Amino acid sequence: MKSRRVKIRVTRPLALQPATTNPPATRPLRLAIIEDQAAIREMLVELLGRQGGHAIVGAVATGGEGLELVTKEKPDLVLLDIQMPGMSGIDFLRRLRRATDRTKVLVFSARQETQVIRSLVQEGIHGYVNKSQRFADLRQAVERVGHGGTWFDDAFGQTVREALANPRAQTDRQIEQLTPREREIALLIGLSHSSKEVAGRLGLSIKTAENHRSNLMRKLGVRDVAGLVRYLVRQGLVDPTNE
């Protein structure tokens, strides 16, 4: 009986991958924190910096300090509270965009009124986390926004839809007519500073400060300081509870 040859095909063994692999680590972000409440500011530095592995290039309490910090350090991401003394977070955003368009902005705030949200969207923020949310959400938002994404929760989206559905809110944009100096003066007046105090803070004569005040009131269509304050509150530029 003839024996039959059986050809055996030898193949290379497959290189098996491990059942679980760790995702590639993302690079640490360079963060700037602008938050007027010292306890929250220090907590963010601890949790996002020392424990979170990110580089905190600075943590400051006011928008003016924040602009200096961002201009100097050019961080990847600014974590911004919009309720601050002096310069509001929204005015900070307007000035930031004139200084750089590279830095991403993640707002961390308890304010979610329609007018405030509308202004934030107009200024092109990259994300929003309400202070009532979990820290895990904030940490995820920092990672997402810092690496080029966006982060907006459902509640934010609903508020945006309400703002867009309000025609009056869409057309009420007189604030954009003001010069940067007029905006500064408007905010100081809204924070109960007199013309003399405004002049002293900005290095102007009292007459010049009063002329600026008259011009900005004419542009905004308000007749007195009370009307100006009400307008600034509606726009989210002044917090009525912030003394």
C-alpha cells in the first residue's frame, strides 16, 4: 500500500495583545486659574495641580491679574470664574481675545442666567462647568477642553436655547458700542464708585471721567446711574449681590 504524503502548512504564531492596555497618557496641561474666592482657588491648585498632574502657571483673584498672567505665561487653558470684583469675567473674555486666540477658556461658575450664558457664548468660550457639579466633571472638562475639545452640559444647552429663542436678548447688544475705556468706567460706576473715585483709579481728570460717563449712558440709552446698574446686571457684567 502506497503511503500518502500529508503536507503540513506551518504558519507564524500570532502576536497576541494583552487583554487590557492602558490608554496613552495625555501630556500635562499648563493651567491658569482665575477665582476670587481664596478657598476655592487653593483647592483647585491642589486638586488639579499637585494631585492632578497639571502645571499651574498661576492662580489669581481678579480679571486684571488674570490678563497679566495669561499674556505672560500663555497657558493652554484658563479656568475662569465670571463673578469677580472689578472687571467681570465677561469683560475679561473680551480683552483676552484681543490679546491671544490660542488659550482655551473653561468657565467654572455658579451663574447660569440666560443673559450671562448668552454673553459667554458670544465671547466664544470652550466649556462651562457649574459649581454645583462634581469635581470629577470638572476634571474631565479640563482634560477635554485643554486638549482641543469642548464641554457643555445639558443644562447649559437648555439655557442657550432659551437665550436664542428670546428676540430681545439677541438684539440687546448696546454694550458692544462702548470703547474699552467706557466699559471700564461703566463697570466701576456699577460697583458704586463715584466720578472722583473712577478718575483716581484710571488716572483721569474728573471732567474726563464725567464726559465718558455721559457718552456711555447715551450709547446705552440710560438716564441715570440706577439705570446703568440695572443694564449691567441684565448683561451679567455686575453681580448685584457682590459688594
